[in-house]
Amino acid sequence: MRPVTALSDLTPIQIRALIKLDTPGGDPDSVGRRIEELSPQILMGVFELLELKLATSEFGWQNTAWFRLTPKGRAVREFGEA
């Protein structure tokens, strides 16, 4: 995959996933979303964002998977490019 630096490089499902993982106001300390909160379609987009380094995953309380935007992902979401 080539590096993504612009919103226009993303597919519609990747854009929907990017929006879903962000918090209103773009809080840099956002904890993101739990895997259980995401539909299968959005989850596929999230996995693609992980490959593009626009999102990250972590295990939290009770080993629940969490996904959130990276600083690069937040820049693409907020400014249209990174």
C-alpha cells in the first residue's frame, strides 16, 4: 500500500471509519472506540486504517480491543491531509 496523506486517497468506508473513531472536538486524548461499538463494515475500514498508520489498536480493561486515530489520522480527518 502506498502512503496515504490526503483524505481524497481514502475509500468511502475508510472515511466513515475515520469519522467513527474521532471524538467531537478532536480531543487528542481520545480513547477511541471499543471493537463492540463498530459494525462489521466499519471494522473492515478500521483494519485498513491500521495498515495505513491512520489508526492504532490497544487492549484495555478486560482485554477489550480499542481503536483510535493516530496523530496522522487525526490530521487527515481534521485538515484533509497529513
